[in-house]
Amino acid sequence: MGSNIFTYIQQLEVLAFFSGYPLVFYFVRFLGRNAALTDVKGARLVSILPYAYALLGTLYIGFQFKNLYPDYSIENIRHRIQQPALIIWALLSVLFWVPAISKRQLLSVLHSLVFFFIILRDLFFQLTGDASDRNILRNDMKIYTLSIFLNLAAFIFVALVYFMDPFRKKYPKT
């Protein structure tokens, strides 16, 4: 944990958005390789995963703007951001909106593993006895569960939008 409670809260915020993505990625990839889904749209499901990750990055930016409201000055941003490297890394997730980057689905998993390793680090410190507070791991697991549901919701939303596009083209408004 960081030097103060605000650093820890900011770390939990980042974990809530991005740490559950690797599990969701491999779950969808497993479903995409299922024989029943392969014939239908299984390969397309995996191809839209980076866009769901980019949607989470966009939601995270909106969350940060909400936290910074009403003062968007540089001084306020410097004062509020406790872990700038982690925040900048999180903000880079919006680059997955670029189709050339999102074609490589593994890059989105590698990007999100940074946040997953924070949970693994806390788990390691808890198991080795170096951690002084048992609530850290409990908080991480609650946030990780929330992150899995948030990532699933983002994926379902992107999948619905993606699969509704042909329907919209087939039945245009008159």
C-alpha cells in the first residue's frame, strides 16, 4: 500500500476498471473456441474484446473528470493524482479504439496484466506474512469481483452494438 489512504483508494479505483480483463478475455476466448460458437460468431467475439477494454478506458477517463470537477487546473491534477505512472498507464487503454492496435488482442491482455499483478503482489505479501492488514486482500478481492462484472458488462455492451449494426443496415428507418 502507498504512503497514505488516498494512494490506496486511487489504486483500488484503477483495479476496479482494469484488473478483471484478463479473466474475461480468456473466458470469452474459451467460449469462442467452443464448437457450437465457432460456426456462429465465436471468432468475432474475440476480435471485439479490445474495444470493450477501450470502452473501460473511456469510462475511466470520465470517472477521472468527475473526480477532478470543478477544478481542471494543472495544480489540482498534480495534487489529486498520487500514482501518476499507474494513472497514465490506465489512460493508455483508450488507444485500443485504434483499429491497428486492437487487431492484436494480446496487447490488451498484456496492458491489463499490470493491474492484475498489483492484486498478485498484495496476495503474495499477505501469504508471506509481510502485510499488516488483512483487509487489503479482502478489498482487493471485492474490487476484483466488481472488475470482472464491469468488464463483462462492457463486453456485452460492445457485442450488442457490434451485432446490432447489420440489423440496422438490413432494416433502415423509413
